[in-house]
Amino acid sequence: MHEIKLTENCSSNCFDSGIYSLLKYNSLEYEAYNIKCFYTDYYKPYPNSSKNFIGRKNSNAKYLKSLFNVDLSFKDIVESDNLLKIVCDSLNENPMGIIIDPFYCHWSPFYNKTHYSHAILIVGVDSANKIYICFDVHFNEVGYIEIDFDVLNNTAEKCFFINFKDKNNITLESLISKLLSSLERFDNDLAAQKSKMANCFTKADKEALFSESLETSASLINLMWIAEDKNHFSIALKYIENKIGKEVFSSIYKLLENSERDFLLLKSLLTKYAITGVLKKDKLENIISQIYETDALIVKEMKIILKGLCCK
């Protein structure tokens, strides 16, 4: 059995929480992984559609590879798979990730209530009692849990693996270079960006925005995760400060707090819209305007600070 420890400042996103724990388990500095939490492109395409929605940037595999030289891969679980064999083979090296529906998770507050996807880690197998020993970082008070073979075998959606065979430690130079590269991708056409985000909410059908219960509404959850990413990006900046031995990002932390607050305000406004059917468009546009104005300030100040570090 692999013994996983909770990481400090663990993301509330279940997938990231698992990755952080595995990075720590393999003696890598997971704090640096939080640089992926800075992004200013909030648009993701709907599957098999030309339309976009507001969501987190999917960049897990890219950052794991470029920062730590570890590979992330996924496998859809089909009926013909021998999941037990897949698990046992994987556990020879590392815990294995699994995506499961919390509707079937007896420890989840959503047990027998609603359907969505949730990531956990399988850390061991008790063949005698026919149970998988799993670790759920998302629910900190739970930690290790047991799942019957039949439950997991019949309900798991996909599995994921992180290969640490060729892992390496990161360098400060590569971290700063990657940050500068991401800052250069900022779209300076703020008017167009504001309009695009507003249209995502004002021109979308209300039922399409909130097609599920509010607890599991993708629109609202994504806004919460974006807000939390702003906070977790601060962890990466503090990691850099610890490496160079001085504080240089003090002005950025306040801007990130403002951005986190604005995304939570946007989530609150849309929650009221979902409940009442009334959307306050002026307030919506003001919040969105502030989001992009803050992003522009963060990008401007970050470039100055990082280029100053590079010159020393």
C-alpha cells in the first residue's frame, strides 16, 4: 500500500489535489506546479461544438512534463477491461488515479444524489476482502476509504497514470521563463475580451447555463475553480520568492486577491440569476470589466518584476 500524505494549500479541485499529493509523494516541489494557475484565456470549447464556455485552462500534462519531466496519461475504462489487473500493475510504481461518479461514493455528500466526475487515487488492494484502498484528497476529513471491487469496476469512468521514471527537479530559470512565456500570450484587446465573456452569459439559454443542480452546475463550479486558481498562483510566486530569498511580488498578491473576489462575485450574481431568472446585466458587465482590467495590471507588473529577476 502506498502511503499518501495531504499537501498544504491543497486545491479544492479533486484532480489537482491528487497531482499535488503524487508530486509530494515523489519528493518533488509541488508548489511550483501552481504556475499553471495563471491564465487569462477563460474560454473552453463545448465538446463537438463551435461554442465556448467559461472554464479553467486544461494544461496539466504540459506543465507536468515541462516542469518535472513526468508524463500524464489517461485511459477510458471499457467493459472488457480487467480493472483489477490494471490497478495491480500500476501500483508496482505509483498510486493510480481513477475518475468515478460521486453518486456511487458512499463517503461523498453527493452519494445517491447527483452525477458528475470525481478524481481519487487508488493506493492499495485488499484481495481477500475484495476492496480497493483509495485516497480522496478532496474530502480532507475522509482520507483513506475502501471501495468494493464491484462498485469501482462497474462505475469507474476512466483512469489516469503519472509516470515519474524520468522525473527531474525544476530550475528557477525554467520557471521564470515559463511564466514570461504565459504572460506574452495575454490578449490586449480588453474590449473584445469583455464582450466575449459577457456574451457567454447574456446570450446563452438559462437552462444551458444551469442544466444541472446548482451544487453541480458546471458554469458555477468553473467560476469557483478560476477564483481558487488566482489564490493558488500566489503559492507559486511565494515559492519563487523563497528560492531567491526576498519578497518581490507583494503588489501582485493584492491584485490576485481582487481577481479572486471578482470571480466569486460573478459566481454569486449568476447563482441569483439561476434562482430568480433575473440577470442584472449592468452589474455583470462591471464585474467582467474589472476582471480584465485587473488581469492587464497583473500582466504589466509581472513582466517588469520577472524581467528584473532575469537581469540579475
